[in-house]
Amino acid sequence: MNVPPPPPPHVQVVRGVPDDVELAALVAGLVAAAADAPGEEQDVPASAWADRRRGLRGDGSPAPGRDAWRWSLRG
């Protein structure tokens, strides 16, 4: 039976002799960095209630004036 050789390591210590705690911290950091990879984001539709642009002027908000309160909820 021919067993293929194991793949080369992804991380290699080239200097020093890290102890178990230091290696665990390194692996935890690499896992955290891989979890934050920008290419793996899921598109979650944003709620209109959470859209901060609704409260800014220039996007159809009523101009300040006597009747602005009437139109404030129609944006």
C-alpha cells in the first residue's frame, strides 16, 4: 500500500523555539484573521429602519419650515 506523503505545513517557525502557549496564540490569531476574510461576507439585506441615510438632509427629507413635521414621516 502506497501512502501519500503528508502535505507541507502551512505555518513554519523559522527562528526561536516557541512554547505551547505561544503556538496556541499564533494559531488563534491565524484562525481569527481567516474568519475576517473580506471575500467570504454574506449579503444580508439591510433593514430600512436601520438605514442612517433616512435622517440626513438632501435625500428627500422635508425642508425646515412650518409644515415640516407633517412630512417628516413620509420619507
